[in-house]
Amino acid sequence: MTKKNHTDIETYKYSLPGSLIAQVPAARRTGSRLLHLDRGSGTVGHLGFTDLVGLLRPGDLLILNDTKVFPARITCRRVSGGSVELMLKHYPDAGGQASCLVRPGRRMRDGEEVFLGDAGADTLVVHRKGELFTVSGGVVSVAEAISRYGRIPLPPYIRRDSSGPGAEDEVRYQTVYADRLGAVAAPTAGLHFDTATIQAIASSGVGIASVTLHVGPGTFQPVRVRDISMHTMEMELYHIPEETAAAVMAAKRSGGRVIAVGTTVVRTLESGSGGRHLKAGDGNTGLFITPGYRFKVVDALLTNFHLPRSTLLMLVCAFGGTERVMAAYGEAVREKYRFYSYGDCMFVE
């Protein structure tokens, strides 16, 4: 196998037929396929998601991201009558403001009032500084606008008609354990779990704990430089509870594995690592994990299949080995796995 240049973005390119991009979730949450990759040998196995229970061992610790997606897309109308969409980057802060993307935003003025709903009685105010936008309350607060007019922010590769996300998306683009409101995208590795599977895992002697990382749009921003070491991640808020930090350290002491459900959990745990300890509390992370990174906390990873040239794929390559992960992706394409948010998953150990 030819040795790859791990800093070259083209290393993380692969061909994917559009037919393999999952447009709807599996009929059942646990109905997805699971590709099992042994990162030591490179061996690949083809399983079902429920087989994950048998891959875990008593004493392991499974860690979930309990963030909850909020309806971050808000369609508004300008005073000229033109339609504009606000894509909030985070839930409004203590001052009631939120950073946002505006589409189309080229002609948006600083301090412009935008109108919500058919009646247009409710408004928000958009602020502009160069190409950066924030939104604050007008007739209604931003939080009220989210509640009344917001829509689930499905990724652009999931196609819907002009009516937007449906009732199924409202349920299925959310984990069953979502608890802390603040994400603009789901931690998709967790979408495969139902309550019965979580209970089965706990009954098998595997510990379960949670962290929070409020996924922002920066996680999915394309890498626009050839040399990936020049890419900068946007900051995201995370929280590690005291009990989770204690559970991680106990698992490490007893020889159990720390198993991250999703790349967001990996970035949270690795951001909170301080030498031989995991620091509990709140933080901001812009950690960009690429091949060559030395993992301090995570021993195994459950993750979905990610876009070519994405920071998420680079993280998985850092964990599983670039050549082996990219070979596994090639096999997943040949075996017609379903890709991306509503698709299948892989377990790397």
C-alpha cells in the first residue's frame, strides 16, 4: 500500500455514488449496518448495529453526547419582500443574541429588521460587521422566534421539498437521550441507539456516561486549504460532568476501554484531558484532530461515515490509521453501505 501524505487534503478523497447518501433514516433506529474495523490488523467485518452489544466488554465505559438539536433555521422576509434564511450558529447567549449565517446576505444591512411568519407581526434585528452576522430580538426574542418559526437544520445533502423537514425528521434527527439544548447538528453516531439497546448495554456490565458538546456549523465547514495543517476549527462549547470524569478515570484504572459514541465525544474527552486526568467542567474547544495526534483518553470509536475531505473523516483516520480507514471506506462503498447522517456506522477498536 502506498504511503499517503497525511497533510494533503487529497488523501481524504473518495468516490461516493449519490445513491448511497441516505435520505431517510432506517425503518428502526437499530436497523443500520455496522462495519467493524480492527485498527491493529486492519480486518473488516460486516455486522448489524445490534451486534455492537457483543463487541463491548464488561468494564468498558460507553460515553454519549447528550446535546439536543434546536430548530436553528429561521425563514424571514425583508422589508423589500425578499425571502432570507437565518442559520443560527448557536442557541442565543445570555444577552439574547446569536451568531448566524444569512442566505442570501450580500445586501443585508446592519440593523435591518426582518419579519417572521405569514402575518409578519413578529420581527428580529440582524446586525452586520463585514461578512459576520448576529441576530437579536425585535418584537420577539430570538428564543421565541426559534420556538415559533425555527426548523430542524438538516444537512444540505439530505434533500427535502419546499415544505422542509417533516415530522419524522423532528424525531429521528435527535438522539433518544438528547437532553441539553444547544446543537445545530445531531451527533449522528448516537442516532442508532434506542432505549432498549442502551439498557441491554448497561445490563451487560458496560458503564454508560455522558458529556455535552453543542455541535456548531464549524464542524462541517469544508477544508479550503490543500495543507490541512493550515485549517482552523471554529470553537464549540462543551461540558464534562464530574461523574463522567470520575467514571473515565475508574475505567482506565480497572483496564476497561473508554468508547466514544461519535467524533464529538472524542473531541470533548481529548480537549478535557490533562495528562493523566480528565478535567470536569465547561470549556470551549477548537481541537482539530488529524493523523499523528496521540489519543490520551479514547480507546474505541463508534462513528458514522463522513464526507470526503471533511475534518470528521480526518479524525477517524487519525484514530484508525489513514490507510486502513480509507480502505474500509472503499469496502463500505463496494458493499453499498448508506452514508452520512442518516446512514450506517462503523466501530473502530
